[in-house]
Amino acid sequence: VNFPDPVSLATPAFILLVVIELVMGRWNGTSRYEANDTATSLLMGFGSVVAGISLGFIGYSVFTLAAPYALFDFGYAWPVIVICFIADDLAYYVFHRAAHRVRWFWASHVIHHSSQYYNLSTALRQTWTGPLSLNFLFRLPLVLLGFPLEVVFFTAGINLVYQFWIHTETIDRLGPLEWVMNTPSHHRVHHATNPLYLDSNYAGTFIIWDRMFGTFVEERHDEPPVYGIVANIATFNPLRVAFHEWIAMFKDISRSKSVKSIFGFIFAPPGWTPDKSRETTDMIKARWRASKLKS
Ligand SMILES: [Zn+2]
Ligand SMILES: [Zn+2]
């Protein structure tokens, strides 16, 4: 059974919509685009496609090896595709939460958060090292359950395509949709570094997972999102954007004096150090809560 690749089909529309948002913003003076930033985002998007083509075989091989051991064989009927899409979105939620809370996965995911701007081009700022950081392992349970490989790749592609349009400040709130779907408002919160907003709204398509698992935070009009990462990297160089956190992590590991700290630098949340010389998001939030209590 042949399924189309949703991401390559949607790519012309991505480019067109970026151009429309950019031109419209210039027209009415609300543009949130910066030339260097947009160029870097487009290069990261292009590089991520190249990485997918050249390294995608890693995940594909693991899935192919695992498929014969699947518990069931769900086949290709359309309800299977719908259920796989929902299950895949849950897998994405788990992946994305790990991507923010485990430095190994953050080293790859930080790329998507490295822009201090928030517009449709930010959606294209994708990692180059996803296959190397073994992100695909989060989708392995779908294969082991019995969803065919083609269906898993197809629904994963749809999920990525869905997430494009939510990277915008041009849409405020969408009424009852906000309850079920991941929306521009919810995802602005996810990209924000305000202590109130840190580590929230990990959803891909459905915001219900964040509501169920306690990671949902609503956007507040009196708290405009400040975009980026808590320690911004201040570079438009695509190579530095792609690899800076991997390099920092391996430097930390090479200077480690104990096995415990090696494990910490790989599996603890970003910012963790044995001597607390840097801040994790938990520490930033605690400091913020304490300062609020005082004032
Ligand atoms: Zn994220
Ligand atoms: Zn995003």
C-alpha cells in the first residue's frame, strides 16, 4: 500500500504561506520577520529534509526489524489510520515532553526553539539530528502494536504538517477549538521563555494530552510571550544552530569527574550541573515563584 508523503506535498504551501504572512505584515506594519532569522529558519528546514533523506534509514531499519514482532496486524482500513493518528499524537506528546526534559533529546530539539521570533518561518526551523538522537524510538510502540509502517509514517507526516500553521501571532483565540486542538495561542506559550509558560503545551495536534497530564498553560494577554530559549545562542549560523547543544553536552561529559555526572549531563533536564552552577527550568520557575511571593 502506497501512502503519499504529507510533508513534501505541503512544502510549496509552507513557502507560499510564509511569503503571504511576511508581505501582509510589511503591508500593515505588524511584520514579525527578520531577514537573517528567516533565512536561518529556511536553511534549517532544508537541512532537516536532507538529514531525513540521508539518515532516515536508521529509524526505517529499526521499524522494519521490529514489524514482524508486532502484537497485531491492524491493516490499512481508514479507521485504523484515524486511530493511528491519535495514538501517534500521544507518542508525539511523550517525545516532545522528553525533548524538553532530557538533555539528550533537547540537544536535537533546541534547534526548533532557537529563534527569538515567532512566525510561520519558525515552523520550518527543524532539527538536523533527529534520527541520530533516536527520536523515532518514541514511535516504535505504534509499530510493535501492529500499525503498518506506511500508516505510522503517514500519520507522523500529517502531524508535522498540522503544526505548521500554529506558528503565528496573526491568529488570536479560536473559541471552542482551543479546548481540543493545539492552536497558535497554545503553541505561542510553548515557545515562550516567561517562567509562567516554561515547560508547557507539548501537544502536536490535540491539546487534550496537556490537559490530561497537567502540562497545560493558557496564554494570558497580560503576559506577552518572550520567544526563544532561556539561554539564547545569538547566532544565525546554521551549523552552530544545529550542533551547539551537542557540542556543549559533549564538553560537559568530557570534563565530568564521575559516572553520575556523565549520566546527569545526558539524561537530566537541560541546565543541570552537579554543582548547580547553571539553572534548569525548574530552578528558574522556583526563583520566579519566590520573587512573586515577596512582592
Ligand atoms: Zn518544543
Ligand atoms: Zn513550534
